[in-house]
Amino acid sequence: MKHKILITITDTGSFRQYTLSQILKWVVLALFFALVLAGAATYLYMKWLEEANEMAKRRQEVLERNIAALNLQIEKRQNALDRLGDRLSDLEILVGEKPDTGISTSTRLENVTLSAAQLALLFSIVPNGDPLPMEGVTSAFGWRRHPIRKCKEFHAGIDLRAKHGKPVWTTADGVVEYAGYHKRSGYGNLVIVDHGFGFKTYYGHLKKLTVRTGDTVIKGDVIGLSGNTGLSTAPHLHYEIRFLSRPLNPYWFLKWRRDAYTSIFKKVKQVPWESFIALVSHMAAQAIPPSSPPEQK
């Protein structure tokens, strides 16, 4: 019989005996499991490192695309500014001013002085002034809690206090796009006037309509009488101004006057006033016949 090394472990009341072969077996098992854990840990680490590298690569690609898109936007913006500068130069020449390219386009626009004919055309096609005798504002433009629905909603217009039956007039020339009861919006009897060039006005909660769809209206024409139809808690006029379907704050247009016509350029940024004013000036120039040469004596 081969000799075996016997190892005895005792404590109070008991003892255990192990042969060296048993201890070696446990050591081998422990080493095996240690190698398995180490291998698994190495695999997971390599996997994590690979994913981290892939994420870093994707982030770099996204960053490069964003930089390229930003450069493209900058280039487009610069081209737009260059075109705007050219249009402003044409406008300044048209109204008899010397172009000054050393100042900003916004300042150049404010410095342009429009003629009486140009102002008349501008104030006939862009909504301005009051749509009815002003008695105060009951609800401003912007987010609010709806008085009937009791939820937070965006108020796309301005509510003007008015008694039943007060005349409501259009604030610019245009064509009646809609005249009737509009249940979906809650505006009740509603008139929408398309003024062209992207501008539209909405007149809601009317008691009575005095125009029909397709009618042509001139600034100051009565399009209805104030009332309380639709979702309304009291007589008033809901008045909206939209440019390319985007609601604008009517307050600045209510206060807009010819003697301070450049004020709207700073207050309402959603309208490209530079090119718009250039177009209006060009249209006014086309509408005015050239002066006759002096007669030869």
C-alpha cells in the first residue's frame, strides 16, 4: 500500500481528516473556477471595451455630421444675408437713400424712410389698428387656462371686450376665406380674411356675419357684429393674426401706427420684414407713374 499524507483538523468536540489528494482536488477545482471567472471577466471587459469604442466612433460620426450641418447652415445664412444686403441696397436706392453696408441689416432697415405711397400700400395689406372700438383686453396672447375647458391651452389670439352688436371691421384689404359657424375651433361665428403675402386675420364669436366667403373687403369694411357665439363666457371679439399659418401676437399690430412704422420690425421677428418691405416698395414704385418731363418753352 502506498503511503498517503493524512491531515487532521480538530476543534472542540470534533475533528476532520483529509488526505493530500482531496486537498489537491479542491485546489484544482478552485483554480478552475478562478480561471473560468477570469475568462468571463476578460470577455465581458473586451465586450464592454468594444462597445465603448463603437459608441465613441458613433459619437464622432454624429459630431462630424453636426459640424457639417452647422457649416452648411452658416453658409446658407451667410448667403441669405448677402442676398438681403443686396435687396436692402435696392430698397435704399429705390427710396432715394445711399446704401451703407457698414452697419447691420436691421439698422439699415430702420433707417429706410418709406414714401407716403409705400406706407399706404404697406398699411393696406398688413393687418394694423383696431378691429372694433377698443374697450379693453380680456385675455392676452399666449398660454392660459381655458375659461370653459379648464385646461392649459395656447391662446392664439387676443380677446377684446365688446358689447353685443358692435361693428367689427377688417384691419387690412383682402378676400374672405371663410365666413360661417366654426364648431371645431369653438370660435362660433367666424370670419377669416386672407390678406395675401402670407397674412390672415381671424374674427371669432361674432353675433352676425355681414360678409360671405369669397367677398373682397377693404380695410375698415364691416365684416360682422360682435357677440358671444361658440365657447365663450361673455360678449367679446377673438382676434388673430397669422403669418404662413403661424399665430402672431396681435397686440403689436393693434398699436402699430404709420408715424412709428419701424417699431413692428423689432417686436415681431417671425416676419422677414426686410424682403417684405423691399417688395412693397417695388410694388408701390410700379403703381406710381413716372413724372412727366417738363415742357419745353
